Amino acid sequence: MDSNGALVSRGMFGTWRAGRSDWRLQVLSIFSLSVAFVCLAAALLVVTNVEALRDRWSRAGRATVYLKDGAKEGEVAALMQALSQTGGVSRVRRVTSDEARREVVTNDEALAALPVEAFPGSLEVAFDDSIADEDLKTIALKLRALPAVETVETYERWTERLSSLLGGGVTAAACLALIVLAAVISVVGSTMRLLLQRRKIEVEVLRLVGATNGFVRRPFVLEGATQGALGALFAVMLLGLLFLIVRDRFDQQLANLLGITPSFLPWQVALGMVTLGGLLGAMTAFVSLRKLASV
Amino acid sequence: MAGSSAQSSFRHQALRAGHRYDPSAASRPILVFEDVYKSYRADQPVLRGMSLVIERGEFVFVTGPSGSGKSTLLRLIHRTEQVDDGRILFLGRDVARLPDSAVPALRRNVGVVFQDFRLVPSWSVFDNVAIALEVIGLPQRLVRTRVGEALERVGLAGRGADPARVLSGGEQQRVAVARAIVHEPALILADEPTGNLDPQLAIDVLGLFEDIHETGTTVLFATHDRSLLDVRPRRVVILDEGKATDVPQGLAESDAMLDDDEFEDIDIEAA
């Protein structure tokens, strides 16, 4: 083993030996970091799913063409045929007033009391994913001009609302990231100060025998990195567990309505959080010790 | 002439950049204090223009009353404290002007033993000694061998696995001595190393330092225990009022040769 190798191995050995004797402090620190990271991970999870929902709805390519009460069967049939032959339209389905009523009214007596006219007949039009927004708008505009059509719903405003919600979510996640950053710096910094206090004699002996600042700090920096990474890892695991519990109870009908099933954080994001935790822990420990443990 | 030139060229190639070859370095004193001043409070100077020369391979007692600056003197050499003024040359280099990055290298050339041992109680005897070699980056195989030898020299062979906290005071001080000598430093600083030991153990520990000195190591032994100074005639440096008084032949001989009046101000026994 070369000189540097021996130094590193000693540094790591020192870390683990000290880590064992201070395990309570380490566990508390990791727990605190997990709590901070869970907040960030939860925010990212919400953002991820809202983004998926927005993507799904923005390229949902569907529209509901509400028909006038007096629309004649011939007009409706011609409209259906014209729509089927329009480029970008993948499917057209007729929903009569009765069918609409049956879909909406299940056990709700108040809804059941409503007259049939309250549930207008409609055409559910599905478009290809590749259809451009402009094309969709043009088709909707043309449909609205037809005499048998009352109105056309393209769900564009829902996409806009989701976009707005997503923007808010991203801002909230960014704020949480800053809070988490502050929490990690505070927790790791405090832990380093406590560890340094507990290992005062070790540090004193190391200086006595001519250890460099790097040699003294290395175990602490490794501990900071480990705490940060483990804190983030436990946060991701805890959130994953909660996600599995919630997903199992997630209403299938709601999923169908929304058009997505909730998904967990992508593995790249999870890995990024663990890496971020490790880096933040290491950097905070390094900076804290720069002030506290100089020769 | 040509041969001399070639030899000179070889020497220069073998040296690191920025380091000039100096053949007289080996004959220079190991430690030189030049007009050293140190005070912790402006109105209470500890050292006031102290000058002193320690030659290579010497065993020197540093004595004086409490607060006379014995520990300060050793701490200045070890760069745990900084001089206010003056120079301390260790192996020809001014300790006070060393950059912070060079301080670890200085400390690796100096072994230190304190009254309170400064061991890590939770570490084993082996770990407490080995750390002095591990900071240098010595391979573990060599560390094991040299720690074993050092423990044998201090009479603790086979005790490497014991936790330091279970050892007696005398044994702990032996571990501290082993740590100080394991990396074969040029100079050993002992700051009241027998202060916590009973008289017989104190003499044993002194014997240990004398054995180390026999191998050519320079030893600076700070104590206020007069009985130790009389064990063998050694050079004694008496610190008082911020100045050093050199007694080359030891106090016992000086007491016989000089009038009592000359040492009446230095009440070492009372200190």
C-alpha cells in the first residue's frame, strides 16, 4: 500500500471505529436528515405526478362535442362520419342523454331527480397523441359553428390549471429544497461540533503526533457524507413505503378519470437525492471543521 | 576539480527543489533560542529575551518554579504556541516562521510526553502508539513491527491489545513514551512526565528517557522535582524571571562549587 493509501485506509478505519462509539448521535443525525429529506422527496413526488397528469392531459387529444337538444339523428350521424374521416381523429363515440345520465347518476338521489335534459347527448372524440394543439383548436372552432353542436369542450383550461398548479408545485419544491439545504447544514454542522467535542482527545493526539488537517478532518467528512446520503436514502425508502400503501388504496375509477396512475420518483431523481445528501453532508462537515479543527 | 563538480551536481540533483545542500547542518546545534519573548498577558511576560543552545544528543533538564515558563518553552518548540519575538531554530529552521502547512512535519520530528499522558482511553495500547506512524503513512506491516519494538523498549511487550484505560499511571506514561519514540524523532520533549507518578515510578520513567537518550536522541526534560535532577549529573537549564540560567554539570555539582547565595532566588523544591 502506498503512503496515500495507508492514510486513506487509516482515515476510514478511524471513521468506522469512532462511528461505532458515537452511534446514537449518528442515528439521531440521520433521523433528522431523513425528516428534512422526506419533505423534499414528497414535494418532488407531487411535482412528478402533477407533471405526468399535465402531460397526459395536454396530449390527451380528446374533446367532448355537446349536441343541441333538438339535434336530428341524420345531422348527428353525418357529423360522426365527418369526424371519423378527419385527420388526427382516432375514435368517435356517441353518448346519448340516457347513457350520460346512467354514467353520472349512480346512487345520488339529488342527481337522479334531475330531468333528462340536464344530461345532454354528446360525441366523445379521441385524437391521436401526435395531433398539434393548433389543429385541435381549429377542429373545435369548426365544430362549434355547426348547427347541431351546442358547445365543444377540449379540456384546454384544465391543462392550463394543471400547468399553473405545476408551476406552484415547482416553486414550493424549490423553497423546500432551500429549507432542506439549511436543515442539512444545520444538522450536520451541529453533529460535527458535537463529534469534535466528544473526540477532543483523539484530535488533540492526532495534532500532537503531526497529523495534517486533512488527516484529522477526513473521518469527519466521511461521516458527514455518510449521514447525508443515509438520511436521503432512508427518506426515499420511507416515502416509497408510504407511496405503496397509498397506491394500493388509490381508487381505480379516479385513476381512469385522471388518465394516469400515480408513479413514484424516477430512480434518477432518487439517486440524485442520495448523492445530493452525501455531497451536502461532506461539504458541510468540511466547512464546519475548517473553522473548528485547524492545526 | 572535475570530480568535485560532478559530485556537487549529483548532490543537487538528489535534493528537492528549493533545498540547498548544507554539509555543516549535521554539526549545528539541534535547538537554538535567540532572544525569545513570550507573554500571555502584557503585564506578565513568561519569557523575556531568553537565549539557549541545545546540542545534538544532549540530555537537558529544564527546571524552575511553577509559572516560570517550562511548559511554554516546550510548547513553543512544538509550535503549539507562537513566540512574540525572537527565533527558535530547530535543525536550522525557524519554528516561529514555519508556515502552518509545515507544522505537522515539524511535529513528526519531535516526540512529546506530557504529565497527563494524553492517550485515547478507548483505543488499545497498540493504536495509541501506532497513530504516530500512521499519520506519516507508513505501511501497516511496518507499523506493526515498529510499534512492537517500541512497546518492548518501554517494557510493555505483549500489552498491545489492552485498552489504554485499564493501564496503571506508570504504564500509561510508558505508552506515551512509546508513542513519542516510535517514529524515531530527533528530539523528545518531556513536560513534567513524572508529575503524576510516585517517586520510584518517576525514577523508572527517567531511566526510560535515559535509555532513549543513549541511542542518540536529544531529550529536553522539564521537571520541578529536585530529586530527579540529582539522580545523575546532567545539564540543567533553570528558568526564572523569563530568563534561562545554564548549569552544565547539574545542580548537585554546582551547589558544591558555588555559594548558596547564587541559587537562593530559585526555590525549586518549593515550586
